[in-house]
Amino acid sequence: MKLGTLFLENKLILAPMLQVSTAPFRRFCRKFGNIGLVCVPMLYTKRIETHSRSVLRYLQKIEEERPVSVQLIGSDLDALKSSIDFLESYQFDVLDINAGCPSRRAIKAKEGGYLLKNLGELETLLKTSVKYSSRPVSLKMRTGFNNTNNIETIADIVNRSGIDFLTIHGRTVKDRYYDSTLDLNTIKKIKSLVKIPVVGNGNIYDGLTAEKFLEFTNVDALMIGRASMRNPEIFQQINQYFSKGIEPKHENSFSKVRKNLKLYEECVDEYLDNTIDMPFSHEKFKLMELRRNAIWFTKNIQDAISLRTQISKTKNLEELRDLTAFD
């Protein structure tokens, strides 16, 4: 499919989730099936400007993951220009601007989701990104800050900005991630107002919810985030549903957890091979990755709460492997 000037194998995108969609996780999800685009989670422009070495580990080997997007967060124009210049030496496909992060840190710094309260600054950031970036530029945003009253103004800004496509999460910044607040009506509205492709995001858990999202909003592609954390097969399952009308039932089991952890460890090792500029040892990195994902993978397993608590307390790989052997 075509997304702006970008040609993708399918219309599914892995969301940029901070401390979740790491390089090993992106590689892992692609082991199960094709994903149109994967995303490097937000990099702070101020950090790149002042301490660029601190972000090197997030960008290593991204050329192996193409097509891949790199997301920036920040509101300082000079830092944005410096960040774009710094990224020019890397091989990636899309520069994404974050105007949706609801974290206290982002709001306090007047960046991320806060930009939906400061639309003049948002427009300047987008036009600057388009001017200085050699890659296509996209925007990831929410439906508004406290409400959706200015969605038409936002649509006008998007149309004037020159960006290639828009990704919209169907909640306001204030709504954070509460399931009940998903607003497909506003996504449908902005899709009708903008002149570029739109990617929809929010509460897509399987083929049926993906189909309903597409049919109701008429968006061009779908971004999937939290559902992939407990079910990395979701992209394959949705593609199968679209192509064959089959809705595979997602069931968890001890054997599946073992299999996923083994495959994940292989992805971590693959990533770490010849990787440098890590802030800590490879063994510590591997423990962090495996422990975090073991907690996600064990959702709905027998005695899951107790097991996940034990997993979170493991101090080394040997303890983690013993705990997840399930013999």
C-alpha cells in the first residue's frame, strides 16, 4: 500500500511505545508475520542536541529494520533542526513528530500532547521538519488536549504543513489510555478533512476490531500498540483475517510462553551482536528485555499475578530461566 510517498507491504504499523517497542521487540514481532512499518519510540530533541551519544543505542542497526520510522519529541526549533541534522546519517524511512504523549514530563516541558494546546507552535514545528528533513515527515497526535473542539483547526494546519501522513490516536491527551474513551467519530471527521493519508490508532485487538475501525473511520492504515505486548502474533492474525476471513483464537499457554521467550532471546542476541555504545552490559540489557516481556507473555496464565510478581523480582538470567522453565 502507499502511505504518502512511502510504499508498504501492508497497512499495519507497530506503534512507537517508549520502553516497549525496542529494537529486539520490533524484530520479534516481525518474526510472526509482515508488518508494514515499525517505529523507533520518541527521542528527545533536547537530548540529541546536548548529548547525542545517549541516543545512539536506540538507532543502532535500524537500517536492518526498514521500513522504519524514527519519532522525535520536543518543542525547541533549534533542537529540532539539530536532531534532524544528526539523524541524516542514519538509514530510515519516516521522520515522525510527536504531538500526543500525555506524560507529565511532556506536558511540563510543553511538548508532546501539550502542542495540541499551542497550535501555532505545532504548525511551525511541522513546517520546519518538512523543510529540513530529507525523509517524509508524519505527525502522531491525539484528538485534542481536553476536548476535540479544535479538530477543524488542526486539520487546516495539517493540510498546510506539507507532511506526508497523519497518525491519530482516538483519545484526547486528558483521556490518557482509558478504554472507554476511544473516540472513532473524531478520527472519522479528521479523515474527511485532511488531504493526506490517515493512520488510525486505539483499541485494535484482533481482526474484527481492525475491520470495524477501518470500516467506520475510512482510515488508510492501522497502528497497533498495547495489544502487541501480550500477543506479538496480532499482525499476522489481522492480515490473515483480512485475506481469508479467519479469526484465529488467541490462547496463552506455558508452552507458548517458553517458545516466545526462546525466540525473544534469539532476537536480543541478534541485536546485540556487534552492538556498541550500550550504557550497561549486554547481560543486563538481555535481562531487562526478557524480564519485561516475560511479564507480558504470561498474561492469563494460571496463577499469573503471583508468577509475574516473581518474574519482576528476578535479579539475573539464571533466575529468570529457572522461573519460566515450567517443568
